[in-house]
Amino acid sequence: MPNALKVQRIRRASYGVAALTSVALVTVFINAFFPIWIVKPGQAPQAAADYVPSNEPKNWVGFGRTASGEQFSPDTQITKDNVNQLKVAWTMRTGDISADGRENQNTPLQIGDTLYPCTQTGQVFAVRATTGEKLWHFDPKVTPTSTANWMRCRSLAYYEMPGIADDAPGKKRLYLTTGDMRLIALDATNGRMIPQFGRDGTVFLAKGMGQVIPGFYNPTSGPLLAGNNLIVGGWVMDNQSADEPSGVVRAFSAATGELAWAWDVGRPGKTGEPADGETYTRSTPNMWATPSYDPKLNMVYLPTGNGTPDLFGGTRSAATDRVSSSVVALDATTGQERWTFQLVHHDVWDYDLPSKPVLYDMPDGKGGRIPALVQAAKNGQIYVLDRRSGKPITPVEERAVPTNGVPGERLSPTQPYSVGMPSMRDAVLTEATMWGITPIDQLNCRIQFKGLHYEGDYTPPQLKWYLESPSWYGTTNWGGQSIDKQHDIMIVNDMRIMMKGRLLSREVVDQRLAGKKSAGVGGVIPMKKTPYGAERGMVQSFLGVPCTNPPFGTMAAIDMSTQKVLWHRSLGTPEQFGPLGIKTHMPIELGMPTLGGAVTTGSGLVFFSATSDYYLRALDVMTGNVLWKSAIPVGGGSTPLVFTSPENGKQYVVVTASGSRSAPDHGDYIIAYTLP
């Protein structure tokens, strides 16, 4: 935590180890060793004089609400004074249960008085916003044999065809990407596929990709509408080979499905499909998170990953190194590059950019505003760029980092640190910061730490167990950041878990994987066509508790006028978690890992459901105080939807609850709240 924060840690009386039973172990876990965070907020900023609520759109039309991705709702009916009166308005069940790596991370679209949620297997619903009544249901029939288990649907895209009547078939359209590599257009009024789009309503994304093993390419984040084009990227399975599907980003006409352009870094200057017998360049940096779009500048902003495999870069091309783990700005019409800013040089830590770039007009300190782009990274850094040019608005400096990698690797001697913004991460780890719920497992964690190779930030992968902190899960992840545009406050949630890994010789990894299915992102990973494979895992005690000092997840508010932390707190309880898999049922804010994002509102609230425990919470954007929370049946790892219904004028908060990552319970719930 930054030293500037005024944080008080309170430790309570401990209990003897000899008295531990399952219940007593939980008591020790909570009362003896948990440091409760009490954070005194800074001075609350004033409302921006130039903010005009009426300029905000009425609908939630894509991931992050708008193409800018601020995750801000201008609605004000639910306030700090009445939020504790929220009640469940309706509950809907999709019938699509999350399990085995499939996660419903969806925020439904809201168009007028209809909601459009999707599920991890690509099923789409139209739902009456005020009652939860299902109006129609579309199932693309994604089969287990056509994709791997790593399935999710974060968002859909919405488009209204110009030049035709409002009630004409195909006027209002929804677009869906599926785990078996399809882009599908649906009529938003009835859920039927639009035959004029692609081939009978479908564009097949495997075209031009060459060999694609099922599950190795998966457009998890959904399409983005940029003008009249749909921008589509995809997740490429981590660490399988140096010959995996291309990370190409493509734009398709929203009207016809025809390819408008392709950004393929291995074919500079060529934006069309590959010639017959050729493919898009293999194993190039992909874009699995959501891009953003500025219609005034006509630019699309891509958050890229690194080239496969993630943990060894000795075989990567110069073209891959140039744009990996970067924000890349493209002309939305032609796909030509405008600028590139790299956040991690020659990334061998799997620090791919995990979330959308947030486009936001930031105070310039002189009474005006500057068109900014805010990009949070897995390494805990937050970069603020001028979205016109890609030049940093807040200072970034190159700092020396370790370079003693394995033979055949070539590491960058420096990495860019965003020194002008708060860093959302733990400090460099030491033996003294290792944690445990008893002195015994704390000692176990300290012994493990001493046995790991660790040189601080950017410790290079080794042939022995090495420690990575921040980990490849990141601090921030796909949920992204929310900006209260009325007060220029950015909400950032993170997770703080260290991981360990080691590279394995090709002979050893081939022996370990002989006769086994190798496709997977954890355990032993093959990294074929390189000299190495790898093995990865968590650093935890023999009780199954992370060795990282709590909190394991936090939320912070940053005043974007001053770039200072306004408040910072732990968030999330271990009620459904505990040592040896025992649920603690203890509702104390330990701070738990998070993936989904927050939504801020015009009345100064923050709605958040992505803690590992099973709650929807409302916080005060100025202080971080939890004003209200409601238990939900299972974890809600998604970003909430906030809107006002044009049918009855009431404001709603909608949460998708299908089970949070690593939690023991799963479901298929969509739950709406409103005032009585």
C-alpha cells in the first residue's frame, strides 16, 4: 500500500495452537491474524462544473456501457439516503449453469425497456426490464467437442441499420461471438438470425486462421461496434506452442458481415484476407479484452497480449515484440495503425493487457480537459495517455530490471513504470511479509519464500521455482475501471495473490505430459516448438491458504484531478472460503480477489458484485463506506448493470450471479433490484 495512505492495522488477541479445531481454526483465522484496514479518506472533490448529465446516452449499448467504457450511469434515483431500501424486483434463471472453467461474466445490454443478457455457452435472451419476463431465447448450440471449457460471454453488440424503417425486419440487431469461433447477427425484436449477414446470419471466424484446435481461439469478450464496423479479437490459449492461431484483430461490416479490415502485425500494410494457401500470422499478440472506440477521432484502441507462449520469448519475431502488451490505436475505417504505446517490453510474465482502455476527458489542471486514455495493467501500474497521440499525460519512466533469464531468452534491460499515478499492488515481497493463519503455516510460507528465486519486479522465468508478484492473474483484470464523470473519480478494484512457476526442459515436460491431454492454462504446460515447457501454481500454506499478507483484494478511488488516492479499502469476506476447504461463514472484510468491475452512478454510488463472496454491494464513492449489501445465491463475478426504465421511470440494478472464480457454488441467476 502507498505510504501516503493513512492506514491503521488492528490485530486482536491470539489463541493457542493446541486448541485448534475446525471451528477454532476459523476463529483464529479471523480474530488473531487478520489485519482490518481502516482508511481515512482524503478531501472529497467537488462536482465538475462542466459535467452535463443530459449529454449521457440513455441506453447501455456495450461492455462498459458505451464505446468509451467508463462504466458510469448518470441515473440518480437511487441515492446514498435510500439505497438501503433496495429490494429484489425479479429473478431470472437462464438454465445455463457455470462450471468446469465456464463462467458467465456478462453485463446485459439495456435498450429501452428490454435487456439482452448472454451466457457462457453463447445463449442470448431478450428480457422485459421491469419484470424479468423472457421475450425470446436463442441458443447457438455450442457443443463441448467444438470448444474447450474456457468459455464466457462478457457482452453483446447492438446496432440499428440506417436507411430502413424502425419496424423493418433486421433494423435492430444484436451481435454475438461464440466459443466455437462464430460471429452471429440476431434480430433484436425476435431473436432470429439475420440471413443477409454473412452466410445465413453467421461469419465463421476460423477463416484464414489455419489449423485451430478446438478451444485454442475463443472470442471471449464479444464484439465492439465502432461506427459501422464490428471489431472482433480473441483469446488464444496460453502457453501451448510457438505455433498457435493468430492474434489478428478484424473488423466486419455490421450490415453484411464482410471483412472491412484485418490488423495482422506479421503482414504490415496488408489489411485484407490472406491469399489462398496462406494464413494470418501465427502466434502474434492477441486481444482478448474489449477494445474502445472514439468516434470523434475515428480511432479504435486495442489492448494487446503477448505472443505465445507467454513465458518464453526467444522465438518471437520483432513484429510481435513491437506491439505485445501494448495499447495500439487504429483507424476505425481502414485498420491502419495510428500509434502504439507499450506497457511491458518483451513480456515473459503473462502481463497481457487485461481490460478495456477507458476513454475519458481528464482535467488538465488549467480549467480545461484533455482527451485521455486510461489503461490499467496486470503489473499494478495505471497509465494515462493522450488518446490522440499515445504520449503519456502522467509521467512514465524506464527503470532497470533483472535480465538473468534462461539460455535462448532475450530480456529488456528496462521496463516502463507509471510514476505519475498510484500503483495498485503490494510492495516488493520479503520473508517478513509472508502470512499464515497459525504460526506453523506462517513458518511454512516463510520457508517456501526462502526457497523461491525472487529478485523483485520482473523476476525472469527460471529453470527452478521462481516467484512472480504481481502474478499473471494480475492485480486488475477484465472488469476494468469505472469513472464517476461527475466528480472525476476513478474506481479501481484489484487482487493480490503471488504465484510461482518454473521452466522445464523439453525432455522433462514431454515425459510429464506423455499420454495426457496438454491443453490447459495451469499445471504443466507444453510450450511446444520452444526449448522449454513450464509448471505453475499458487504459493500457499499446507492448509491451502495464500501466503500473501491480506488483503487479497482491495478497492480504491483515485481523484483524477490530482492523481491521488482518495480512499483505499479491503473488500470481500471469506464466508464461502477457509482453510482445508472449510467455509468460515465469517462476514468480516478480509479483502478477496476480484475479476469483474464496478459501476458508478450520478448520485455518488458504487455498485459492485465481483468479490468472491456472495453479495451485491453499494459504496459511497467519496468515502468507500459500504452503505448497503444484499446476499445473492452464488458469487456474482460480473459487472452490474444500472439503468432507468422508460416504461415506469424506476431505476434498476441488475447483477449476473453464476458463481465467482474458485468459489464452491455455481448457478444461473440474473437478479434485478429497485426501490419499493
